[in-house]
Amino acid sequence: MSGWLLIIFLLLLGGLISTLGDLLGSKIGKARFSVLKLRPRKTAVLITILTGSIISASSLSLMILVNRQLRVGLFRLGDLQKKLQESRQILIPLKEERQELENKITAKETELKQLEKNVIALRSGKFVIRSGQSLIISEISSTNKEDINAQIQKIIVSANRYTHNVVKPNNKQIKNLLLLRKNHVDELQKTILKGGEWVINIKSVRNVLSGENFVYAFPEITKNKTIVRKGETITKIIYNQKDFNSKGFTDKINLLLSSSLAEIKRRGSLTNEIKLRSDSVKELKDVINKNKKTNLELEAVSLRNSKTTQPVIVEININYTNS
């Protein structure tokens, strides 16, 4: 039954019952009828009260009969409120999980967009600094806290200057582009205070495009130790008869130098190349031309002591072999 029909029906029913009650009260009053030994006037009042109660009861009963929501509200309201409260309690962690998931999705979308941007930049060669690239490598040693802090700040300033010149070469005013975490810098200071010689290597955290406003970096610290000693053989290879040609000779020299670079890197060197004594190749060619039928053993021998940050200079020694 629609709401309007229910209202009209209740109005008509109430009017009808009240009219009947009023007529019944009048009849009882005129007839001087008595109920429960009450005086006729009070009996008439009682009848009127009962009539009003019947109107209310009939109206409520009819509404309960035809309106399911009212029945539920009257008889199950407490249970519904309890279930609603329980549902709200369950929803709280779900809402938090949803918010956390949405945040993760947003972060991933941002990361994906940045990755796409980086891929495009990588293909077009627009990166001016690569992830993991060294911005500065510097030696440091001291046991004085203030002196160490001053040296570290000087290294950071130099790294920032280099970064600025690479990222914003057209901007002559040097700005602070380099961002390092304070706790990383504090760890550097604690390590250096232990004593000894150290090397600080500040590296870029990610790929950097030209014109970016910030470059995130992190510092690495390693012991400044001797990597190779003067006269030490770093690597060696066999030069066979089949390699006696111009291309084979060049390939062998490059292989010897690459192997030597890999070896010093393994030991902790931060240099990116092996320097060969200028006349070493010419001397080697002369020996090979005189001994084209003999297998030779080529050795990369260090010409000096070299520490972590120092370039390694080698010459090529030749040994004759019967193998």
C-alpha cells in the first residue's frame, strides 16, 4: 500500500471510530449506563478513552500490517543497531586497507610514469647523469671531528658544483642541486673518526635529465688501501702463433688491459682505466715481429704503487713459452 493511500485510510478510519465512540458515549450518558459501578458521567468518559485507544491501536496495527519497514523498526531495531555498529567496526580496517592500497596504486602509477619518461629519455640519450655514476671521488683522513666535518662539506660542495655544471650548464649561478641524507653524512664522520685513510665516493641515486632541479645522491666510504705495488704482475695472457696479425695483436692488448682493469676493480680500485706506458706497445710489436713462430706470455706489470683512487700505470712484459 502506498504512503498516501495509507494516510487517507487512517484518517477515514480514525474519523469513523471517533464518531462511533462519541455516539456511543452520548447514548451511554443519556441512558445513565454504569460500568464497574462508576457514575454514568464517568462511564461516558471511560468509553471515550477506550474509543481513542481503539483508534490508536487500530491505526498502529494497520501500519504494522501493511508496512514492513515499520515492523522491522519496532521489533528488530536493537538488533539492527548492534549489527550496524559491528559492520562499522569491520569497515574501519577495510577503509584503512583501501586507502593504503590506493596510495600504493598512486605511487606505482607515478613510478610507472617516471619509468616511461626515463625509457624515452634513455632511448633519446637525454640522461646527463646515470644511476650509480660517481659525482666526486676524494681522499680524506683525520682524527679531528671539526676538521673531518669541514673536509666532508668541502667534498659535498665540489660534488654539487660538478653536478650543477652537468645538469644546468647554461645557468651560471650555482644552486644547491645535490641532496644527501643527513644520517648518511653523520655515518661518514663516525667512520673517519676511527682513524686511517679513507675514500669518499658520492654517487647519483638515479638517472638525471638535463635541467632537473634536484639530484639525489648517497656517499660510499672505503679504506684507501694499496691496490697494486710496483713491479707486481696484475694479469697475464698467452699470445699464440694464430694471433700473429694486426687485428689479433690489438685484440690481445685490449683483452690484457680489460682483464687488468677487472682485477683492480675486484681489489677495490675506483679508477676506470688502465694506463699503458706509451712506448710499451711499440716494444711489444718489435719483439713479436722477430718471434712470429714463438708463443709468448704477455704480462701487465704495475710501474708504481697505486692506491684506491690513483690511476694504475702498467707496462707489458714478455715471457717466452713452449706451450
